[in-house]
Amino acid sequence: MKKIGILFGQEDTFPWAFIDRVNQKIKEQGIKNMMAEAVSIDAVEQGKSDEYVVIIDRISQDVPFYRAYLKNAAITGTAVINNPFWWSADEKFFNNALAEKVGVPVPKTFILPTSQHPENTDGNSFRNLKYPFDWDRMFDTVGFPAYMKPHDGGGWKSVYRVENAEDLWTKHGETENLVMMLQEEIQFEEYFRCYVLGTDNVHIMQYEPRNPHHLRYVIDGPEVDKKILDLVEKYCIKLNKALGYDFNTVEFAVRDGVPYAIDFCNPAPDADIHSVGKDNFEWIVENAANLAIAKAKTYKKGKMNLTWGTFVSDQFKAPVAKKPAAKKPTTRKPAAKKTTKAKK
Ligand SMILES: Nc1ncnc2c1ncn2[C@@H]1O[C@H](COP(=O)(O)OP(=O)(O)O)[C@@H](O)[C@H]1O
Ligand SMILES: [Mg+2]
């Protein structure tokens, strides 16, 4: 039996709708030996975990035990969505650098040392930092107002808009052990939030982050220039191919017709019907179900079934084989004797 599982926490609409939709499709399409259920975990032993061919992970960012369980499942072949190794490795600052590399516009961004010494460190642990730090260079590049936000995290937690240097230092002082990014503000004409599944299936949603939470997903918004929508879709695919996320949201702020990627490290993005609305919910349930079934169908027993982005996979391409050198003859032919005829 090929089992598709979903691992989740407090959310209560998407997981059940996902399970129902997958099982309904399996029935309608007459697929044999496949089913979906909520993941059920008992004793977890190293290298042994072959119950699920696919697991959608919605919660391991908050439960480290689950992250370890998922890595163990992955090595036995489970296609974990999203790749738990990559999710443990990347963060927003690195992802911005990767965006620059693949040609997706992002706001100018610096990373700041934490305002407090992390546990078990003291001044000596920071002897490699220049003092004073070159704040002026950062301020000149980024300008004010600016955004200051954690390099790792989500859900608008500890996101600050700062007016000037004093304001920045005061707020930075509140962030304790968080590693913060200082980022150029994009004063936007339009804002989009996009679901991206399987790295290239994009659903663009108009979004107004300045509205109260329940009114952020815009319904019947103004017409948007097709050129911008095409760019947004293209950038979504570029980013997710490079990162290797199968299930992500990407946010863009559009300034002067250029979409800047603001937030694209959301491997367990909000999918609650009460915030995303009925139509977006329907899209994510339907398309996530199709993705999970497709992954279960292509699952290969005894192999790793994870998605890796081009950032990783391009570095491990087999080197181009050198042509073998032409075989040297074992016996040497004597050079043909030149017969120089005496000139007459
Ligand atoms: N550089 C920026 N320019 C303009 N607005 C921003 C910028 N960074 C963040 N914001 C605003 O703050 C919100 C939260 O920041 P975001 O980067 O999405 O963090 P989170 O991962 O916590 O959602 C965004 O939806 C956007 O409205
Ligand atoms: Mg966000």
C-alpha cells in the first residue's frame, strides 16, 4: 500500500481537506493500493521508517523531533515535502543572495550581528568583528525608512519598520538573540503572494499587507498588467527551482513595474480557509492533492525521492568525462626511411 501522509500542528482546515481530496481522487481515478491519512508516529528507530511514500510536512519548524523523524523517513525513501535537509540549511538572507544569483530582484539587504551575546559567548567570541561596524555604509545603501526583520522566521514576528538610525538601534536592542536583516523598503504599487507547488505550478494572489489579517487576500481587486503577472510567475519558478521547494509561498512588492521578492522562505505557508479565502483554499487543496499523488506514483523504492534545488544539484553534476588518451603502440614502427634520390 502506498501511503500519503500529512504531518501538522494546530491548523485544522487544510490537512483534513487535503486527506479527503487525495482519497476522493484515488477513488475516482481507480488508483489501486494508495491512500492518504494523517501521519501516525510510534517508536522511531534509525534507518527504519518505510510506512509513507509521501509526507507533506506542515509543522516540523516548530517541533524538532518531527524534523529528525522526517530526515530518517527521507533516507528510507519517503518523498518529504518540503525537503527537510534543505529546510534545515537555508534562511532568508542566504535565499536573497541566491535570488541575486539567479536574476530575481530583491531589496538591498545586510545582515546584523545579534544585539546580545549568544549563550556561552563573551566579547572574545566577537574579536573578528570590526568595531565600530560600518553602519554608514549600510544606511547609505539601504536608506530610511527601512525594514528590520529576522533572517529566519515568519508570521510577521519581530518585523520592524525603522525610521532612522536611532530608531533602528533602539529596536535592534529589543531583538536579543535574533539575527536580523536590515533591508531597503520597497514602496509598492502592488503586492502579490503566490503559492508555488512542485517548483513550477504557480497561483498568484493579490494581497494587501496593510489590511487587517482577514482582509489581506484581495477579492475582485483591480486588473493587473499581464506583463507583471508573467514576470511574477517567471520569478516564482526561478526561485523555487533554485531552492528546490515543492510547497512554498513567494511574496512580491512591485515598484515601478519591477516585482521585488520580499518573502520566499515559507515552506509551511498559511493555507487556512479562514485567511486565504474559499477560492485560494480550493486551489491549494486541489493542487497539493495532485502533487502528492504524482509523487506517490513516481516514488521509487530503495531510492531517495527528495527534491533538491539547482543550487545543490548543479554542484554535484558528474564532471564531463575526459576523452581517454589515444593508446600508444607497444612496438614502434621504424620511421620510413627517406630515400633521397640523388639529384641528377
Ligand atoms: N523590504 C520591504 N519593503 C516593504 N515592505 C516590507 C519589506 N519587508 C517586509 N515588508 C512588509 O512586512 C511584511 C512581513 O515581512 P515578511 O518579510 O513577509 O516576513 P514574514 O516572513 O514574517 O511574513 C510583508 O508582508 C510586507 O508587508
Ligand atoms: Mg511574509
